Amino acid sequence: MKIKNKAIATTLIGASLLTGMITGYANEKPINCIDLTQASINRDINININGQLLSFPDQKPLLSESRTIVPVRFITEHLGGKISWNDNTKTAIIELDGKKIELPVNKKYAKVNGKKAELDTSATIINNRTYVPLRFVSETFGYDVSWNNKTNMVELNKKGNNLDAGGSKYFDEKLELYKMAGIVNNIVNDTVRVEGEGMYEEIVFRINEDTKIVDLDGKKLSKNDIKAESKVIVYHDATMTRSLPPIGHAQKIVVDNVNIEYSKIKQISDLNMEYGKITQITDIKNGKMFLIGNMNDGINFNVDEKTIIVDENEQELNRDVLTKGTDVEVYYGNIMTMSLPPITNAEKIIIKSKRIYNELEKLPENYTFELALSKGDVIGHHGEGYNIEKLDKFIDQFRNKKLNIGGMIRITHYTVEGDAIINDLVFTDEGLKCIKDSTRDKFGATDNKQEYKVLDILKTNEKNMTYYDIKTGKDEKLSLIFLNNR
């Protein structure tokens, strides 16, 4: 389950909003860099795009001269655009929906499809990251930009996305209430469980005599008119329990066919991932609950009829395969209880094979980035890293002698031409081995796969790059992947 909005506290000065852009590639030399402490920051600034609260992994949105600026790569990718960098002119370039914005660093102008436009503030580099004005970029690409004083949030909504007139997508200014649009999936006594779009993806709402229930024409209804699978808009205040799912009070419910975009299918790339061995498993009502780790630093996962369980070839399995000692890869959302250990819902579980490794021969010749991502590979793709936390955890387990026989991880690096170079790190009774397959690399292909004994896995940060290598001898290293630190 993914948090769509949170109780948010931010500061914004003035009505103008700005957004941030990427630094250049690894060889870029920062120009006129601003130290982070020089930016005007009082509290965290939160950004919400079409109802999704963004989580900035390192560099945060900032206030600079009463303007909100954000890291360009991060915000651009969330808008769905493409980003590039002209190192000669020190210009960040964003492309989306047939529009091209060029933002030169330290210049108070931009170009939109070649036409010059004046800016209140320029793109700038802060702590080696390029920041750009938020309002200009967002509005150029057709987004409404607003500051919600009730929730203290910068909200970007694609024009035409609002559920009804007035207010932002998930807050009604007229009623001064939050709103959730979705489908009723459970009714118990005086509560309805709604799954859809709002502060959270799923909320249980209490109904009492003060709850106003109407149809789209405003005609009064009773709670008996709310059925399973009913489409609803629920208006509620910000008070929620810390349970899973959260519980709130419905002030008003509109029942009818509501025009919302809604999907129960969650993308793996939007979820968190935990890899490990099931250390404890319990039967619970409507499913199972298992623990990865221990009671102090582990996580409990609920498994129900919605949980997808597959093997490494994406073949569906039933819950009976979940037993103590099973190696699993679990994908889950951001919501969990405040207990120790915390409890969350497992969205997808991949049962890891007990074979020495997945035979590389079974992989298709055209092993695409999309396929590797769907299988949960650690990926290096055009300098960007995916599932890197999985590799970091594997390294930690290896160095602390916590790997089990048969434990493995697949690292796939894509060349500039898009060719896959695959490295399987496999823990055997003879120690850690690397099975390297570069047969798909057109410019460096070998006819055979190669096997190496691994003495250590090295992670090195140099300037704007991070390198992952394996040590195969006293002075011998073999590259796994390398990433741009942007």
C-alpha cells in the first residue's frame, strides 16, 4: 500500500514556485555552486504530483529568494519527461509532450521550443545538484501549481485531473475537508473500507448519524445505499489512526459512478523491497503473517488473497510455499504499523530458488531492461541504478557471513548500445562465485560464460561516480556496475 499524501508541514513564502534540475554528467565541473546552508530553509517543503507525495532521497526542495526550487532530474522523471545536459553551455534540457525547455545555469531566462522566456530566478547548482524553478517548468508542461494553505503543500495537478471543481485534487477548499475517490471493498457494521485515490490508497471510514450521504445530485441516501463495489467520494478530516489501513471519520459520502482513474495493479518500481529468509510464520484470519529478520529489526508481512506469489520465472504459486527458512523477495508499500516489529502488507512475493543459481542459458537472447526490472535484478542502466539497496544488503550479508548456500543476486549492466552484461553472484559450499555472461555485448562479446572466485565486493565513490567491483585476486578487480551520483 502506497502513501498518497501524509500529514504535511511545510513553509512557502510568496506565490511564485520554482523547480529544480539535474547536474550534468560525471565530467561536469560545478560552476558557481551554492552551499546548501546558503539557501533559505525553515522546514521541509513537500511536493505532491497528481496526488502522489514525492519522497526526495537526498537533496530536498528548497526556498531560495522566496522561490521553491527542486532537483531537476528527480522532478522531471516524476513528471514523465526526459532530461539531458549540455556540458558546453551548462544547460539542463527537459523534454515532454512535444515541448523542450532549456534552462542555462545562472541565467534568468529559459527557452521553450527555442523561444526565450524571462525567469524570476535562474537554474542554479547547489551541492553539486542542479536546481530549477518549479512553477515555470510545471506550468509549461500543463500542470496547475497551487499552494494549499490548509495542508501546507505544493500541489501539481495535470489540468483536467481534478475530481470536481474547486480546491486541489485531494482537498476541497469549500468544505475544508480532504477527499478520497475510490471503490468500497468491504462493509462491516458502521464502517466502510475504500480503496482508491486520496491521502492513502486504502482507508476505513466510520459512519455515524453526523455523516451526510448523498448521490451526485445531492439527494439524501442512507448507509444501506452504500454497497460493496460502490464508487464513492468520501470527505473527511485529517485525523487518522496509525493502524493498517488507517481509520478515519467520514463527514460526507457521495455515492455514484465517479469519473476516476483507478487501478489495483501496482508497479514493482513503486514499491519497497525486502530480501531475506522467513524466520517465523503464523496463520492469521484470511491468510498468513511471516517475519523477515528478528523481533528487534525485522518486518512482519501480512499475506492475503491480494498478495501475488510467484517463483523466479513468474509462475504463480499458492501460500503453502511460504514456510520457515524459505528465501523470499518481498515488495511492499510505505504504510506500516508503529509496532515492534512493524507490520505491513506484502504486495508481491518472489520465492527464491534453492538451486545454485538460475541457469543463464534460460534467459532470452534479448534480455531487455524492462524484463530485468520485472525480475528484480540489480541494474545499471545509462548511469542510473535500480534495486541498488538489494546489492548493498547482499554485500553486508557476505561480509558478515550471513549468506546461505544457494544465495544469489543478479547484477545486469546495460551498455550504451543497450546490450546486457549479466553477473550472477552465487554463494556455494566453495565460497562466493561470480558467473559472468557478456555474450550479448556486441563490442566485447565472449563465446563462453566465465566463472570467478570472489574474495570481496568493493564499493568505491569517486567524484561523481560510484563503482561496484569484485576482487578476484590480490590486485585483480572485475567491474559489476557503475553509477552516476546525480
